[in-house]
Amino acid sequence: MSAAHYVFAGGGTGGHLFPGLAVADALRRLEPDARITFFTTTRSLDVQLLAPTDYEQIEQPVQPFTLHPLRLPGFLRGWRQSVQMAKRFLRERGVKAVLGLGGYAAGPAVIAAKKLGLRRAILNPDAIPGRANRHLARHADLVVLQWDVSRRFFPPGTNAQVLGCPIRADFAAADAAAGRKQFGLDASRPVLLVTGASQGARTVNQTLARVWPAFQRAHPDWQLLHLSGPADEAEMRAAYAVAGEPVCRAVSSAVPEDVVRLAVAAR
């Protein structure tokens, strides 16, 4: 019997791809011969995150949904092309099941799988589902939730189960002492880790820059490890400098340097 083939659909952000990679790695541990293909966006981040793996990647022409009259034709054209491409791939490769990872890039493969009668599920780690997942839920056999509160955003009768958020095995195997040393953190003091995902969430970054000085005054023994993303790195450095925090630049060894940067503030 040939190895089973699975498709994981989504991309554009680490928030979509990292949980998918965690599931793919876990699946490989259960089925070492499993073939896994990621249907992604055309963003360079997807290539960078998947390049270190042996998973096949297929970029889709699908674009973010829009009602703008000048961009709507491009969306419809990319959607049709992506669904047709997915149907052809799923049929020709004998794919067993499809997992949507969230976002507009998950849609074509999930819809194509439904048309072909294949098993399909979607991951929804956010408390408030995005527009794509709210739409795809009615086409999925299973919606995997991280939070029970998310149920109320999906149509009645949706098979939604709270199973948590997939976490890469690297986290369980991480050496805490080595990590503190790498980022210049005191081994004897607690650390607050703040992350705005792979590219940084501006609202998270701005909020942290505003509240950290007060938090630090109230909890002077705490240290901060802030994953800001490259776009806000300069602004975060400036904010910490104004707050009188010594900041050093450090890059996650698990992610390419141009994808994410970390600002470390510690007294």
C-alpha cells in the first residue's frame, strides 16, 4: 500500500504556518512515510518557513478577499484558478485529507476537497475566528478550536472541538538555561515573553511599549523578552531607550534573520 498523502492549506503568516508545521511533524511521527504538501500564498515568508523541511510547497494564485470593484476581478480569477489547481492535485495525487490552516489561502483546497468528497478540517487557534474560517466552517468535517468561546462564532451544527493549539516539539525540547544565556537574561529572575507572531503585531508592540515601564516599576525583578517583528524593531528600540532599558539585538535561531527579530530588555 502506498503512503498516505495529506494537504495542509494556508500561509502568509507564521500564525497559520507554525501550527500547521506542528501538526505535520506530529503526523510524520505517527506515519513516517506520509507525504505532505503545503498549499500556500506567494509571500516569501512561506518559502522561508518551509524551506528547512522536506514538505512539498505549492504557491497558489489566490488573493485576499475584497469587494473593491477594481480588485474583485483579480480575486475571482485567482480563486477559480486555485480551486481548479487544488482539485486536479487532490485527484491526481490521491490525497487522503485536507487541513485548512486559516486565512484566504486555506479556502481553495478545503472547497476542492469537499467537491471531491475528501475528509477536511480547519484549525482555529484564535478566540475570534477570521472571516475565512467562519466561511469554511460550513464546508469542513471538523473545526479544531483552542478556546471554547470560539464556538459562538460558527454556524449551528458545526462540529467544533476544543483540542488546543498545536505546538512544535522544539518547545518541549528547548534548553531554558541556554536560551537565557543566548538572550543575555539573568538565570535567577523571571522572564515575561511577549510575541506578536512571526511578523510582529503592531497593536501588541505599541501596547507593550506603553505599559512596560509601569510594569517594570511594579515588578523590578522581571525581565522582558519581546518578539517584535522586523517592521517595528526600530520603534521598539527607541521606546525602550526612552524608558531607560538596556536593549540588545538577538535573532531567533529557529527562524531566518530577515523574518523576525527580537528585542531584549533587561535590567
